[in-house]
Amino acid sequence: MSHCFREVNNNMSDHNDHNSLGNPFDHRQSLIHGRHCDCHDCRHDAAASLAPGSGNAKRDALPANSEEMMDRVVESALVRGMFGHSDMHRRQFMKLVGGGTVAAALASLFPMDAIKAAVKEDLGPLEKTELDVGFIPITCATPIIMAHPMGFYERYGLNVNVIKTAGWALIRDNSLNDTFDAAHMLSPMPLAMSLGAGSSRRSFITPAIENINGQAIVLHNDHQDKRDPQQWKGFTFGVPFEYSMHNFLLRYYVAEHGLDPDQDIQIRVIPPPEMVANLRAGNIDGFLSPDPFNQRAVYERIGFIHLLTQEIWDGHPCCAFATSASFARENPNTYGALLRAIIDATQYSSDPSNRSEIAEAIAPTNYLNQPVNVIEQVLTGRFADGLGEVRDVPDRIDFDPFPWHSMAVWILTQMKRWGYIDGDVDYQQVARDVFLASEAGDVMRELGYDAPEETARNYQIMGKTFDYTAPEAYLDSFDIRRS
């Protein structure tokens, strides 16, 4: 037995009933939380499992080696699919009918041994099973983060160490030097890194977008009388990184209101966890930041939400799952398993009925380190705006893994517009090389999710049409630009 599976096995002995690789036919076991979960239900069940008379039947049911683990993955996937990935419905049905009865019926309908053998042959052995994945503690990273406590990585035989990181420059550098196997990145970062913009040049890929929408422009409470952006001359704004949708959306927004973002305002790079402190200290007048820090500014009664970024571009990309092209090439089976785990987690996050549970799973110190109710306001879209109103915007943030080529093309136009790249740009080729839309679509369909047949489309951004087939004409249409 490999070292990896000895390690996984040893850890499994300490699992409570919430285990993503638990027996799918046992109504007592939840399959949506992994061994790392510290939510209220998992703590409760962990205590119950230690109570006198609790028994060790659960432990006996856990996979004992790599072969059994893969068998359990297949069984679990089939059962999950039968119940539309609703663990509540699965547990209710198993309790009502009996897990043994369901297992027997499933075995009579499907050639289980043949299916398991085919899956093992198709997936191939994992080249690496111990992975380091970096993340920034923001709600945009929800799928990458929640896949850890809720067991999505375990489903695919991976033992992933998710590493909280202080800022995007560290994410970039640790990815370039292979400290991280993969990372939560801002969607422009893999494009910039592949072009050598702002860093050494190395090919990176984005096989999945993490979230769409999910950002806001926040102003200090002292500026409640300055809702017109033309009143913002001389303001200082924070953004999390130069190569970020936050930077490009802020620049786009103020430019559409007649301000030159390089002349009329100042834009500073500030790590997301430091945004609220800088707003409180008066170092900045506002910020365009990822959540939960927009909502945290309201929670602290320091700032108010001027605008959700979906009002600039509804459905815009924000963060992405990314890795080096060499990692994917040298570890194709591991890369495939990791991508499937991410797409599964992203789809699970896209269901609003799962958001409160996810908020509790990602709130602890080792993840977001935020009050659960702050995260819930972001994920559920029912939130206080800091202006005395409680708003209901269900798609304030959403999760869709499909990396449209046209998203990449738009990002490239803005990188060129503001002088981050120059010269001739083969927009379509760079988009195809970095944003792997076709591959993502294939995996989504393989996992039973809907995926677009096309890989690009036009967008409406503040009332202006972006035609992805004519990026230079789009770029030339702006009066305020550097190039």
C-alpha cells in the first residue's frame, strides 16, 4: 500500500460520521463533510461517536486501502447521482427503505464490479496524492476552501493541504516556483503570468472559474453624500492586486463616468484582509474588494456598499482555479482528479440551498476567520447595505466553473487598455491556451452537469456591447485609455 493511502487511512480512523468516503448506504453517515470539518454538526457527531456504547461499526465500514477507496468513490458517485447530490434525500430514503435493500437493488441493476474496474482503468493511478493548494481567505475561493472540510478532494483520492496565503503576490510567486501545486488565483493572473506581465513568463492554465459576481465598491461612511463618481476626484481606492478584475472593473467604472483612473484617483494594492483596517484608518476612501470584506465593512459600521459589481457586468468572472501547464502535463491523472473535485465543489456551491451550510464550513480560523452571519449575508444575498436597507440579491455571488474564452479576451483588452501589456496580442489564441473552456465542458458533462456547447459569447458591460470577435475595435472605442 502506498504511503499516501497509509496516511489517508490513518487519518480516517479519526473521522466522525460526517465523512465524504463514508458508506453511502448508511443513513447515519453524511457524505458531504470530510475529516477536516469543524462545523457544529461534525463536532456534535464527533462527541457522540466517543460516547459509551457508540461502537466502532462506522470505522469498520471505512475504506482500508487504495482499492477499497476507489470502490467507495464509485459507489458514492452512483448513489449521489441517484439523489441529485442531495444528502438529505439520500439519508431519508436509506432510513426508510434500508441501505442493504438499496445496495442489493443497485447491484442487480448495474454491473458494479465492471463499472469499478472501468473507472479505475479510465482514471489511471494518481501520480501525486498529497497536494498543496494556496488560497486567499475570501468568499470567491469558496469551492477551493469548502472542498477541504466537506470532503470533495477525498472523493477523488486526494489529500489536499489548503494553505491560507497573505496576498496575491505570494500566490503568484509560490505558483511560479512550484511551492503550490495549484492555487486560487484572480482570473487575470494566469493570463498575465503566461504573457510574462508583472512576473517571469511561464504557461499557466485556468480549467475552471471559481465564482462570478461577488464583489462590491465600498465607500467610507463619511462619503454617503458622494454617490456620483464624478465627485470622487482625489479619492484613494484599494484593490487586491494589479492583475485583478477588481482593478479592471474599478478602472472601467470610473472611466465610464469621465474620470481617468491614473490621473483623477489613486489606486493602491492592498491585501483583502487589510481593506477594512485601511478604510477605518482613513488611508483609503473606498475599495473594490472581494467579500466578505465588503460586508465586513458594513458589519463594523465603517463603510457602505455603493455598488455591487454585477451592476457593472452581470456574470463577470472573478477568481479562478489555476495551475501550471507543466503540472497538468506531468501529472495528468492527478490533475484530472483535482479538476473534477473543484468542478463538483463549484456546482455544489452554486445551489443556494447549500449556502448556509457552506458558510459555517468555511468560517473557522484556518479558512476565512469571519463571523458566520457575515459570510451568510454574502452567500445568500440577503444583506445590510450600510445605508439602512436590507437588500435581497440572490445572485450577489454565484459559482459557475465554465471558463469562457470571451472572458479572457475581455480581460486582455483591459490589460492592454491600461498599459499592462503592449504590442500585438493574439487575443483568441491566448484565451484558448489559458482558459480551457472545452476541457471544462467535457468534465462538466462527464460529471452530469450542464455545460455550454459554445466557448465564447458577447457581453453587455455598463450598457456597452463587448464583441469578443473584435477586441481591437472595442479597445479603440474608449476615449480614456493608455494605449
